[in-house]
Amino acid sequence: MAGQGRLIEPTCGKLTWCCWKGHTMKRISVGLIAALAVGLSCQAGFAQTLKTVRDRGVLSCGVSQGLPGFSSPDDKGNWTGLDVDVCRAIAAAVLNDPAKVKFVPLSAKDRFTALQSGEIDVLSRNTTWTVSRDTSLGVNFTGVTYYDGQGFLVKKALKVNSALELNSASICVQTGTTNEQNVADYFKGNNMKYEVIAFGTADETVKAYESGRCDVFTSDISQLYAERLKLANPADHAVLPEVISKEPLGPLVRHGDDQWFDIVKWTLFAMINAEELGVTQKNVDEMAKSTKPELKRVFGTDGNLGEQLGLTKDWVSRIVRAVGNYGESFDRNVGAGSKLGIARGLNQLWNKGGIQYAPPIR
Amino acid sequence: MATEARKPPSQFWARLRGILGGHAGWGGFAFQILFVAALAWVGYEIFANARANLQAQRIASGFGFLSQTAGFGVSQSLIPYSETDTYSRVFLVGLLNTLLVAVVGIIFATIIGFIVGIGRLSPNWLVARIAGGYVESVRNLPLLFQILFWYLAVLGALPGPRQSISLFDKFFLSNRGLVIPKPLGEGGLQVFLAAVAVAVIASIALRIYARRQLFKRGRIIVIWPYVIALIVGLPALAVLSAGAPVTFEIPQLKGFNFSGGLRIVPEFVALVVALSTYTAAFIAENVRAGIMSVQKGQMEAGASLGLSHGATLRLIVVPQAMRVILPPLTNQYLNLTKNSSLAVAIGYPDLFSVFAGTTLSQTGQAIEIIAITMGVYLLISLVTSAIMSFYGWRINRSLGT
């Protein structure tokens, strides 16, 4: 198995200090606790994520603190969203039960430390893939669930039609995001003055924007649409046409466990391949009986691709039965079938005019 | 034959044993050495383990990140700062913002605290009840809640910059903060500052001279007319001879915000108001306890000497009360400084927010950044404690205890 070669023997198994829970004052403490946890926990815990998850019986998945369409709890406390579906798909593949997920809500600024310290097994929290994050944070991005870009939300009453008219504006942004740096680049690049006020959580940022402290709220465009739903009068606010950055969002895992990296990566690829092959939540059991060579490989009736991953032969059926294919999940959470109603755009499959493309299952 | 007294046995070893081992003797000493060694071993294990883990996961480590470009903006900075500056500059900006809030907060908290504390002891029924109500309501509500209240409910309710409340068209109050004319130095500035300095030094010298005369010869010299003449006269003379020291840059509404002028951002105001009113409630109780610890006879003694009520308080009661007030007052100053890290909730760029927040999440170097931040807060607290200890030592010396 891929991960076993890197296994380092445990030297201090009892010192692992990563099961910290609790909600109050989390924002203040999580950085500190996580820093200690990185220092005290053992390498052994990081090299065998699959075994750890199976022994625990629950997948620990880092998500946002409530972003409609991507990860937010409903009034019964059930988490839904595109990022949540990735967590559920992994749980379905590994534990054969999409409900066995513990969702850990994280602010933008605490998310990486939570992953580094082992508090979560996978981070699926609308996180932008950049080279500095991929190399210096000790994490690996496993793919792109949503191709996004950064934009601006303004009040219609300001009568602004372009981001280039925003000279001297006050801008609210969430701290610890790529947005904070992109907005600095954009205004400097266009020789415009601005004042940026950075808040710890998305809710605080939106509240300050709504109270009039800022003229502009900036974030990834999908988030602008999602947060606009929470405002008192969504129709009074408009998203400006400019897209100032590339924000490929995707799940990520810790360095040092190649097997787990492969599992998370191929879970998303399986969802995208399923859409391409026309496998849906409804017809998955029907399709699994197919005699087509390609489908036989995918459903494990021929070969043992799933077992090579460390999963079972029917891993793809488990995933699609639990959350549907990528297109179904997209429509249900952010697309036409949701309140957000975002068009597929770039996130359409490669053979239908978009750029979503997964390597083949063979 | 005189017998010489036998020399007492050398106390050296016994004394050494006492110093090193206490009552437990040499055994206790050995145990102490073992304990320190174990502590050092645990410390080394933590350090070595952290380093090995970071390397195994290929997480960047070390302090090299401090010279990298930060690439994000900060809304308030006491020193020139732009996005192209380094993370070490960000650290400095955050540190200065934290110190600014702490110093301004401490000043206001002390003033409000003393007024309320003395007010609670006032013989006036209404004043005492108002002060008591203030203390009980403010100190029993969570601080984070109070900060958000001031920020969102009070300052957030102000009108936007285009409808701002203006005073003489020079001062503007809006939800973007208070904008005031900004003084710009002119040619006469240096002469003016020199005149002010001379006036202040001369006034202090005059006061010292007057006190000496009072204590040595019992002669009372009235100095306030001279002091006023110095402090008003000298700078006025400087302005007449060398021209105006400053001109004012009047803020103007341009685009979305005011340009020019000095701006006090609402995040700063909300944080200072919340921190100082909250801490003042605790200080007020300290002050009340301190004053009540001074015996009633002291007040009566002052009165029987013919001193006024105010003079008795100022010269007899408060100096004695300070001995009791000071240690808990130091605690409150430390609390205020540490509580300022709640700034992140309202987007005020303090050390915790821009360094242990944004910088940490951009570089991912949690251990280094948390260590630096903890070290800085510790240093600020120790310096505050040292200053207060020195002040306490002076009070005790002057009271002759």
C-alpha cells in the first residue's frame, strides 16, 4: 500500500493532543492549541489516516462556519453543500456510510492549523489552491471542486457599475483568505486608493458591510451570491462584473500520507467521471450490472481498482449512491436546483464547454 | 590559667545544606536536581519532536518568513506601511496598534475608574447610586458583547460619509470614523516647540523652588500667574516672531471617503471605549476598597487641622489608599492589555489580528508566530508590572513604611 513505505514508528503515542473540542473562544484558542498539537503529536498518527478513520468509525472533516451552497447546517443541524458532499462521499467510500462524518466548522484563518495538527482528516472548505499554500503549509490539494474567481458586492444605491470606479472605497474582507491579498494587488495595480478592514469570520465581515462600515464586500463570487442571500434585502445589492483573480477551490490533506491523498483525490474524480459516464444516484444500481468494459472497471465487476486504493471494489457505487455524481451535487447545492442558482459556467464538464475534467478510472 | 573559649564548629556546610536542600537536607537537594533535569528533558523532547514533525510534513519553519513581502493592506498604521512591506513590518504595525489601544485605554480606564470609585463613596445619594449601578451593570456583562455593542449598535448606527454630521465643515463624524483637520508643520514649528519646552521646564523649576521655600522657610509663594504667563506668553511670542507653527489640512469628501485630514477609525474608538469602561468598573471597586481601608480618624484629623475636604482627600487619604489600590490596579492594566486581543472581532488591526491571525494563516508557521506573539504579550505585561512596582516602591518610601 502506498502509504506504508513512509510510516515512521511512533515514539510518543500518548502525547497526541489533537482531540480538543469546545466552541466558546474557539477563534482565540485554536491557533495556540493547534501550535501545541503540531509540536506534541506523533508522526505515526499522520501516516495512517485510513486506519485511524476506520478505527474511529467517523471521518473528521473541516468545513466553513456556514456558507450556503458549500457547507452550512440546516435548521435540523444537518450539513449540506458541495464541500459537504465531498466529505460524505469520502465517508461512503471508506466507511460505507455517508452519515459517519463529524463536521468541524473552521474560520478561514484557523483552517490550515486544524489540518496540520491532525484535528481533522480532510479540509473541504472552499479553499483556494495556490503554490505557496501547497508548498509551505505541509498540505496537498487533491483537486478542484469549483472553479471560482474573486469579485465585489456593492449596494445598488451607490450607482457603481465597474470595480474601476471603486477608488477610495472602504472594503470589508475576511482575514486569512487569498481575497485579502488579491484586493491589495488589484487596487495597487490600478493605482487606486482603498481602505481594507479585515474580520475574523465571514459573518462579522458581512455584518460590517451591511452596517455601512464598508462600501464593498469582496470575496469569491460564489460566496458573494451565497452571502447576499443572508442580507436583509438581497435585491439592493449587486455583484460587479469584474473577476479579479483565479480561485480554484478544492479539498486538501496533510503531507506524509500518500494513500490518503489518493483516496481523497479519486473520490472527487469518481464523482466527475460518474457524471461523464451518465451514472446518477437513481440509475447507479442499474448501471452497475452493465457489461460495458469501461463501466465494469468503474464498478469493480472487472479488476480491483478500488482495492488498490485501499477501498472496496464497489467504491464508485458507494460514492454515487450516497451523494450522486458531480453534476447532481452541483445542481442540488449551488446550481439551478438551489436557491443560489449559479450557472455551471467553467464548472461544466470539459466535453460540454466547461473545464471540469477528471483522469480516467482504469 | 585562662581557658580559651572553644571555637564554634564551622557552619559552612550546614548553611550550604540549608540553602540548597531546605529542611529536607542533601536528599532534597538531589531531588531538586533530578526535577530540573526532568523538566529540561521534557522541554528538549517537545522541541525536538516539533522539529522532526515539521520536517516530516515539510511544513516551512524558521524565521525567514519575516523578510518576505506581506501583500495585504492594514486599515490603521502609526508608521508608514504598504502592501509591499515585509511581515516584520506587519509585526511592528500590529504591535504599535496594540500599544496604542492599551495606553489610551489605560488612561481612560484610570480616570473613569477613580471618578466612579470616589463617586460610589459620595454622601450624595444620587451620585453614589449612579456609580453603583454603573459598576454592577458594566462589570457583569461579557466584554466581547460590549465591544460588539459599541461597534455595531452605537458607531454602526452613525450615518454614511455623504450624510456625515459636520461641525463648522471641518470636523466630520460618520460610520467611517471621526475626521478632523490635520496639522501640517510650517516654518515656525521648531521655534514654537522650543518655546513650549522652555515654558514647561521653567514652570517646573518654579514649582520646585516654591516648594523648597515652603518647607525650609515656611514662605508661601503664589506661582500660578507666572506659570500662565510663561506657558501662554512664550509660545505666543514665538508665533509673532517666527510665523504660524502649523496650517490645517481640511478633510474633503472625495468619492467614497474623506481625503486629507486625520481620521480616527470606528474600530479603534469602539475598542477603547469598551475596554476602558469595562476595566474602569473593576478599577472603581479597587479605589473604593482602597479608600475604605484608610481609617476614618485620618479624615477627622485632616478636618481638625483645618484642611478642606478636597485637601484632606488629596494629601492624607489618597496617598495611604494608593498602597492598597496599586497591586490590583496593576492587574487591571494587564487585563486591559491582554483583552485588547479581542480586537479581531471588529477588524481592528492589533498584533493578534494582523500577526497571529493574517500572517499566521498566510505563512502557516504557527509555532514561530505563536511563540513570538506570546513573548511580546509577556514582555508588555512584565514591563507594566515593573513600572507599577517601581511606583509602589516610591509610595511606600514616601510613607516611611
